[in-house]
Amino acid sequence: MERVDLTFAASPLGVRYPAAAKTFEDAWERFTPFLASPPDLRRVIYTTNSIESLNYQLRKVTKNRGHFPSDEAAIKML
């Protein structure tokens, strides 16, 4: 565990949200290589996360309806 992890866990946010601090600490070794990536690559990864977020929102809307009688009905709902 690195000093950064301990600093975050002891910060006001880390104290208020200990589960988030633990997640941060557990993922630190996998996260730091991301920081070494060039900014253009990081932007692509952020974009991918935005797309995944949009897909999640669309799935949330369509999941509650089950099926649609036509493509137009699905598009109208979205």
C-alpha cells in the first residue's frame, strides 16, 4: 500500500466514505498505469465510459417495458 492510499483514507472524504477509500486502495495498483497513459488515450477511455453510461440508461428504460410492438415504439420511448 502506498502513502497516497493512506492519505486518502485519512482525508475527510475517506473517513466519511470508508468503503470508497477501500475501493480506491484496492484498485490503486491497477489504476496507476492508467495515469501513465498519454492524454489522448485517456480521453478515449473516458469516451468509452460515457458510451457505457448512455447504454446503461437506455437499458434501464427498455428493461422495465419488456418488449415493444415496433422499432418506432422503442425509439419513441427512448
